Amino acid sequence: MNDRFQSLVSGAVLAVIIGWVLYIGKEVFVPIVFGALVVYVIVGLTRLLGRVPFIGRILPRQIHSVLSVLVIAFGLVMLVYLVLANKDSVLALAPQYQESLLAAIQKTAVFFRIEAEPTWTTLRQDLIGQINIQSLAASMVASVSSIAVTVIVVILYATFLLIEKRSFDAKIAAISSDPRSVARVRLVTSDINARIGTYLALKTFICILLGATSWIVMAFMGLQFAAFWAVLIALLNYVPYIGSFLGVLLPVTMSIVQFANPNEVLAVLLPLTVLQFLIGNFLDPYVMGNSLNLSPFAILVSLAVWSALWGIPGAFLAVPITAIMAIVFSEFAGTRPIAVLLSRDGRL
């Protein structure tokens, strides 16, 4: 009993120390983890291309890898291009958006007859009047520009990890002189690579599909910066639960500021909501299946924990990191109960 309690206390202390190190070192760890996930996506896409009928048999595996790298590189370049191309336009239109936002708030107040409340005018003048969308947009653009720099660092990490991948098997073989230990490490590593790679590749396909269909809807409605919003929707779809909500909220907020017409706002809101519902509740489960076998509650908790540790990047990384932890925990008797709790159905 004392040994078990001592082990529990030691594990808790170790978890706190690891959490503290991850928190203070997030500027270093986040780009490295993102670089590893980019490699996983490339490997996963390569594996999926190999399964495509006709093309998978004719083209050699090296060509599959090159195509996967080109797809990822094209996506990252387009992301940076959209940020840089739209930066000046956003700043130029910010005063107009501020006036439109204030007009929309005033119309809403009149519609609900809140204008008669003595506190509403004070609230509108003292609070809403202090909102400067131009400065807010400038700070957002600065943040997005720093993200563009981070993307370049991630590309460098991913490039060197791809180079290291060729000697990875030899390194595993040299870890231990015990063949059983080496085989066990190989088994865990291959399981992680297969499941995480497949998950990220399929999730990337679904995100691209969602972003493309959302762009069609927004471009048809004439929403400004439709391409940028489409890329943002695709990226937010990596974040479980919250990403779908934000993927609708942000472009709809833009439509309120731009159109200031309830009918046009609904024409943006309803199709985007339907797309998120159909893809999130039908296509996503059908394509993904139980590739990670994670409990929805465990995903929600991991989302909260990793968001607290690493902020927005932690929200994107929560699911893959939790899946890796579950796979590793399942290989050791002491941590196997944790892996069972993290799983969807209790089977490992």
C-alpha cells in the first residue's frame, strides 16, 4: 500500500514537472511538434497515394513522397501568401468595418427596444465607442505575421526530420542489445506512425474539402476575403468541437460587418452551418472511423489541458499528442489503466 501511494505521489510530481517544462518551453517545443506532424502528414499522404488504384501501382514510392511534399508545401505557401496579400486591405477597410459594426449594434438595440434603457446609451458610448477595429485589426495582422515566421521554422524542422527518417530504423536497432526490447520499440513506433499518419492524412483531406466547399458558399455570396476565411475554416477543423463553432462564427461576423443585412447574413450562416454539420457528423466519422480510438471526453479534457499549456497551438496538437500518449501508456503495466480510460471502448 505504501509503495503504491509512493508511486502515485512520484507520478504526480513528475507530471507537474513535465507540465511546467512544457509550459515554459512552448516557444521551442511547439514548432518541433508541428514539424513532426507535418512529416506525419507527408508519410500518411504517401501511404494513401500508394493505395490509389492505377496511380498507386504505376508511380514509384519516391514519386508519391514528392507529390505529398509538394501538396503540403503548396498549402503552406498559399497560407503565407493569403496573409501577406490581405494584410493591407484589412487595415484599409478597418474604419469602414468599425462604422458598420456600430451601426449593426444600434439596429439590434432598436429592434429589441433596448435603446430606451438608460444604461444602453452609456454602454454604447463608453464601451462600444472605445472599440477601435483599426488597431484591433493591426494587432491581429501582427500576430498572423508572426505565425508566418513560425511556419518557416516548422518547414525547416520538417525538412530535417525527413532527412533523419532514413536512418531512424538503424537508430532503433542500436537502442538496445536485447532483440525483444528493440522489437517492442519498433512495434510501438510503427503503431504510432501508422495511426497518427493515417489520422492526419484523412483529417487533412476532410479539412481541405470543408474549406473548398465553404469558399464556394462565401464567394457566391460575395463575402470579402473568402479565400482567407476558407483557409481559416480548414485549419480550425483540426481543433475538435470548438473549431467547428469558430469556423462558422468568424465568417458570419464578417458578413454582419460587411452586409449589415439579416437576409444576407443568414445566407452565409445557414450553408456554413449545414456544411459543418454534414461533414462533422457524417463524413468525418465515416472516413475517420476509429482510427485513434479516443474517448470524446478524453479529447475534450486534452483540448483544455493542451490549450492551457500551449495556447492556440495546443488546441491543434491536443488530439495527436493524446493519441501518442495512449499508445505509449498501453505498453506498460503501470500506465495501462490510463490508456484504458483514454480509449473510446476500453479495448487497446
